[in-house]
Amino acid sequence: MNVKKEEYNQLLGRKRLTIELEHHGNSTPKKDTIKEVLAEKYKHDPESISIRHVYPKFGQGISRVIAHLYDKKETKEYMEPKKKEKKA
């Protein structure tokens, strides 16, 4: 895991990370797996981490990930868009 860009936004209370993940010979990692890796590396609560985008590079085994690490879980719940419920 290579951190390409790291910037802290004090107004929003979050850190925005641009990361390059290598996964040669494997499928693109799931968002939950990426959250666990980031939580372990940055000693953060996985509930306060949001994976915004995962961009795999075709045929190279490398993905670019954009993630937000919030200071508080409540801030994340307020700032991040809500997922729509499926209709029955």
C-alpha cells in the first residue's frame, strides 16, 4: 500500500487519502477489506472510515483508492450520502 496523497480538512474533520494498492494475481479488494487495512495502519475506528472510490487498472493488478478518515463516527454519518433502500 502506497500513500500517494494525504490531506487533512480541519473544517470537515476528516483526512482524505489517495492510496495505490497492489493485488497481483488476485481480484480487486473489497471495500470492507480496505477499511480493515486502513483502520489497522492509522489506528482508526473502521466505523469512521469511508471508502469513496476504487479504481482498478486493467491487467496491472493495481488499484487506486480514495478514502475519507473522519475524526468522529457522527461526522461521517452526517457528511456521507445515505444508501437508498431496495424496493420490495
